[in-house]
Amino acid sequence: MTLPQGRLMRLVAPPRLSIEASLGRLRALGPGVVADRNHRYRARYRTMSGAAAAVPSFDPFALMHWPGDQACAGDARVAMIDTGLDLDHPDLRGRGLAVVRVVDARRRPASTEHGTLVAAILLRGLGAAGAGGRLIAIDAFHRRDGVDEAEAFDLVAAIDAAMERGARIVNVSVAGPDNDVLDAAGSAASARGAVFVAAAGNDGPAARPLYPAAYGWAIAVTAVDGRSEAYRRANRGAYIDLAAPGVGLPLPDRSGRVRLRSGTSFAAPFVAAALANYGDRLPPADGERLAALAGIARDLGQPGRDDIFGWGLPQVDRLCNP
């Protein structure tokens, strides 16, 4: 892929020329060219069963002291880059949602469960009855060899779609490798005022950083349980910014049956919805946005920021009563 002066192209390496050699030639074309492999990204989570499913349920919004009346809710538009949605799910039905699909129409659609659960969290966090009109759902996934995945090319196209539709906050509950083109696109959108919230990843405490969460333009969110203890499968490191509920979350399936889900994918939308509550009060600069959330966070773990919980767990009622 290349990104010369804002144009996104998908290219194929010439015969008998390696991908690395092809990338070298592209990068040599000029200073405006950004090129990289078309990396793949996934949205992973776990459905708890057996003994794990016997863990007592909890209200994740109560853990963050979410104001019940939504009196301080802002009106910022929020985009989610994820799978498609099941619009017949009980939490999405009748909410006025539409899905923007950026993937080639010839690709097999991915399953909709992951995106549907993320959307359900965002809608409840946004609160008002008209929240469906503020949420922009962008489907960047396809199904390949029995696995749901998004390519870097489609993630970049999804960022463009979010910006074209006026999104101020972008939730990205996917994780994968470092990619120069994705980094350039996210950085450019951030410079235009977009705030990115990304799942830290579920590869374990010793795993390498995952992206886009580890980019400087993203707010990386890890997961905690109902006792504010760390998710044992979550990534850790210097890039972790904040924590949010993401372990044993009681989320209903299409039939309305509540099942317990875990993953940093589900922690990120809590922070994205919290940012939407700032509305016009949201600071303009990247560092100021994170500082604003850090300022309303309940410290977890070691005093101050740490590699497990970041700055801690945001307490949303402090938005109404700063």
C-alpha cells in the first residue's frame, strides 16, 4: 500500500521481486510516499463458560460512576471501526443505525457479533434516545479462511469514512502489527481533531505492543473486572493509557440471553463514550485529551501511571461535577 499525498492505493509486487524490495522502490519515489505491507488485524474476545461464567455479574457503568440521567452528555459524533452490525439485536433494534461498509463488495462479510456488542456498549454510554444518530458504524472486516479480519488498507479507508462523516471520536476495537500507512492516516486524522480510542490487545502481559493502540495518536485502553483487577490476558506496557470494564461483562446475545464476555475490545467503547460526554469541552490537543481523562480517573495499582492500568479507571460523574 502507498499513501502519496492522501491517495490510498493497493498494489501488487512485480513478479520475481520480493515485497521488501518492492517497498524499497516505492519509498524511494519521493518524500510524500508512505508504503507498507497490507497487514491483517483481528478483533478478539472471549465468551466465559463453565466455572468462569459463574463469576458474579456486575454493572460496568456503575463501576465508572456513570450518571444515570445523562444530564452532562455531550453531542459529539462517535465512529466505530469494527465488524458489521446485527440491526435486529435487541439493543440495536429501532435505534436508527446505519452501517458504512468500506470493504470490497466481493469479499465475504464477517460475522456481526463483535461489532454488535461494541455498538451496544457505545449506545448505552451515549445515553440519549437519539444516540443512534450520533453513532457511525463502519464495517472494515471480511471473513477469510474461517476468520474475521480487517486489512490495513480497509482500516485506513474506514478512518477516511469516519472523518468524511464528521466523527470527533473514533473507537477501534481491533489490534495487530505496526503499519506505516495506518500510522500516517491516524496521525493525519488526529491532527484534524479526531480522538482515537483503541483496545490495548489480549495477547498477554509479556506480549509486544499492538496497534493502533500503541501509536501516540491513540488512547490505549486495557480491561479490568468488577473488582477493578487487571484482565490476565491483557497486554501491558508503556503505551497503556487507561482502564475500563472488560472482564465478565454481562452482554445479551441476539435472543436476549445474557452471556459474560471478556476482552479489551469491550473496554475501549466505555472510554470512547466517556469522551463523547465532554462535547464542546473536549480539549483540542492529543496530550490534553488524555490528561482530561486521567484527571477524572480513579488510580489503580501503583500510584500514578503504570504499565498495567495506565492512569486508571475514569469516573464519568466527575464530568458533570468537575
